[in-house]
Amino acid sequence: MANPLRVKIYYEDTDAGGVVYYANYLKYMERARTEYLLEHGVNVAEFHNKGSMFAVVDVDIHYKRPAKLGETIEVTTEIVAMTAVTISIKHQILRDSVLLVEANVRIACIDRNGKPTRIPEEMKMIRVS
Amino acid sequence: MANPLRVKIYYEDTDAGGVVYYANYLKYMERARTEYLLEHGVNVAEFHNKGSMFAVVDVDIHYKRPAKLGETIEVTTEIVAMTAVTISIKHQILRDSVLLVEANVRIACIDRNGKPTRIPEEMKMIRVS
Amino acid sequence: MANPLRVKIYYEDTDAGGVVYYANYLKYMERARTEYLLEHGVNVAEFHNKGSMFAVVDVDIHYKRPAKLGETIEVTTEIVAMTAVTISIKHQILRDSVLLVEANVRIACIDRNGKPTRIPEEMKMIRVS
Amino acid sequence: MANPLRVKIYYEDTDAGGVVYYANYLKYMERARTEYLLEHGVNVAEFHNKGSMFAVVDVDIHYKRPAKLGETIEVTTEIVAMTAVTISIKHQILRDSVLLVEANVRIACIDRNGKPTRIPEEMKMIRVS
């Protein structure tokens, strides 16, 4: 598992309920995923510029406790399964080791026209947990 | 099932992949849910002002086809189950009757301190599909 | 001036301060601008697909009163000046005829590489207020 | 001037134009402002919890060059004027020392009901540039 990504919560992240808006956790998970892939030799921006993208296929997310303004949370990324065309990733979001949000995200590799392509060779080097 | 909510896609909704960013579909589903509840006598903003909120507990979402800039999509809302403290909702997002995204969302009713409360009486009047 | 665009405020629009997050008013103004242009024969999405885009050059925005959860606001759009390469637009955001936010936005037309291009002929037909 | 805040650009930040969406630069400026204030003894989240908030009154922003996916930008914050009730801040956003976006932001201090209050004593200790 890569070092978790630290995310500080600003007003932009919160809603009138006083907590982080539920869709925003998906942003943090993508940030963490991007950094995880970079650490493993897969540069999402370079892929993008060459015409390849990762598209999210499924998300199964569970909200346990909310994050709030001014807090710093940690987002973990772990690859749990890989096929020729999809990668299954588990993310956890924690605050001081307390689990706030947990999700399984399945991504596929597509080209500029949205057609599925094989996942990059570099990714196959990543050891599945 | 309530009339679907129509959503027009603007630049704010899209990302550099040329399609709607994956977290944004959760926003459209909440918009649709809010209007559905209003049609059934539950005013989310009034609830909020009285100190009650709906918190999302789980989302299980499947992305099948992307929506793009300038398109108008339709978001359906259907209550599929209800307990004393949670409500399960199914949303579909369609473009010209083609299914783009599908999700099951479970929400709970909480007070200002995040403590679970009973779901409002008005909601119990809604017939579960 | 075109008919104002009506925008309903949902949780996604608000922050922990209990009001609409300040950056979000720029989204509503772009939505209103897009619909205004469409009414005047300029389809932003079609332009985009042909490789032309409107880029915002400057925004001068004044926040007078906040919008809140559940409210419906109206966003007006008025073209106040036009040169060969830029268009100056005035937006007002109102709630029940009370002015909440006001902005002047200057946009330019660019191609896919970010190079300035002439503004579309259709736009020159729009009478400047 | 405080150390600039570094911001990495992810898909969430971009739009179908392939660049950062224009409203998002206001988010980065608020992040930088929040960290700047914290370095100078003003904790925005603590203020919030005590019922005080900074509200943006005006923004005058100039977009010169776009930021793109995968880039890291730097956001500077400088207090340029202060009255009993408002603070004027200048932000610059740079990539490799090239100016991308520049803005003047005026903020005021308000209480939970939106009523203006005096700016915190700690802020008066910050030397105006």
C-alpha cells in the first residue's frame, strides 16, 4: 500500500450540513489513486496527453463518519484485483486512524473515443494486495 | 416514480476527458432526490432549517456511458425500501432513453450533531416501489 | 436582455457557512451565459465540438447578499460591449428582485491550442445593450 | 509574503476545454489564504466553530494562461490593505514562475447571521505589504 495522501478540508469541500459534501470524497480518492499510480510508474497526465484515460466503471462507497472544516484526512489506495482490462482499487479515508469512508472503485482503460483498451504494462508490475 | 429531473451539462460538469466528471453524477442524483421528496411533501431545506438532515450512508453506482457537454440528461428517483431509520433509493440517468448511469443510494435521517433520528412522517406516506 | 436563468440551490452549492460557496456563482453565470448565447444562435457545445471555445479573460464580481439552501435565484445576462476578439457581459443574480451578486465578465474566443480567434459571426448579430 | 501554496491539478479541476475550469482558481486562492492566515495565527476553522467567518466581498480576477492536468501550480497570498472591517488580499498563481492568474480579493468578517463584525486582533498584527 502506498503512503496515504493527506487532504486538508477547506470551505469548498463542505456543505450547509457543516460536513464534507458526499460527492467530494470521490475527488479525494481520485487524487490518492493518481499519486499512487505515479509512485508506481504510471503518470495519468502523460497517459491523458497520449490519448489514454482511466474511466471509473463502478464505485461502492460507505460513509461512516463525516470529515469537517479544517481537518486533515488521509486517503489510502490499494489495488485488490486486476484483469486484462479493469483494475479494482480499495480506498479508505481516515482521520487520526478512525475510518470515515471506505470504497471499492473499479476502473478501466479507454482511448479518446471511449473504447476500452488494455491496461498499461507499467500497471501490471504493481503487486496486487 | 416521479417525473425525472432534466439536467443540462455545462463546462463546470465536465473534465479534461471531455465527459462529465464521475463525482458529479452524485450531485444530479441529489438534485433529483430533493425534487422527488418535495413533490411528496418533504422539503429538504425546511428540514435543514429545523435541524434535520438526510445523510448518505452508502452509494453503489455503475457508470455505463458518459454524458457530454451540451447534452440534457434525465435523472429518475424511486424509493425501493424504507426502514424506521433508512431509505433506499434507486436512481437512473438516461439520455434519450439510453441508460448512462445507475445507482442505489441509502440515506438516513440525522440531527445537527449527526445523531440518527427517525425518518419524517411525511416520507412514510410515500409508496415504496 | 434574455429571460433570466432560474437556478435552484442544493447542498452541493453551499458550504459550512450555510450559504452558497463564492466560486459557485461563477458557474451559474456561465450557465446563464450559455443559455443566452443559445437563444441568440450561438451553440457553445457545437462550437466546442468544432474546436472553438470561449475563454474567460477577466471577472469583476461583487457579493452583496448570500443565497441559501432551497432558494431559487435568477441570473441575468447582458452583452455590454464587443470588440473583434472579446465580449463584455454583465450578469446579475437576484432573489425575489433583490440583487445578491453582480459581475462583469470578459470572454474571448480561442481555438483548441488556446490561440485567440475572431468571435463567431452569429454573435455580432446580438445587439449590445 | 507567505510561502506559496502548491496545488496539483487533477481531473476534478479541469473541464472539457482541457484546462482548469475558471471558477476553480477561486478555490485555490481560498486554500492559500487559509494557510497564510494559519501561519499568521488566524485559524479559519476555529473561527468558524466560534461563529465567525470571512465572507468574500469582491473579487477582481485576470486569467492570463491556463493550468492543465498534472501540473503543479503555486498560489501566493499577500495582504495589501486592511480597514476595521475589511482585508484586501492579492493572489498570484504561477507555474514555473510564469504568471497564470492574478486576483484582488476583499474579505470581511461576519457572524453566523451574516452581520459584519470587527476583524480579529491577530490579523491586525500581520504587516500589510
